[in-house]
Amino acid sequence: MASGTDLVVMKVVAGRGKDLDDVRALLAGGEVDIGEVRDLLGQLEEALGQSDFLAPFEAALRQVRGLPRRG
């Protein structure tokens, strides 16, 4: 069975609106290792030569924490 952390990574990579809604719900549930998610998404970005995984994760995290959106 996938952990909450693993599910967040999979949902961010999938990237659909529904997946990002799920990411916010998982983050709100509190069963996610934020540091591990950042590490895994960073590794995936590097391995795939992409830079579009961490930004949506960080945006979802800010929304869950009630912080203002960046730029």
C-alpha cells in the first residue's frame, strides 16, 4: 500500500486538477512527510529534466497552510 507521501508524489506527477485537489486533501490530513515529498519531486525533476513538479506541490502546500500565493 502506498503511503500518503507516495500518493502525493504520484498525484503531483499526474498533475490534473483532480489530482492537485487530492494533494491538498492529503496535505490537510497531515499524514505526509513534506521533506520527503520535496526530495522525491526534486529527484524526479532532475532525472527527467523537468522543472514542473515542485511548484504545484509548493502552491498546494501554501493553500493548505493558508499562506498567500507567490507571484
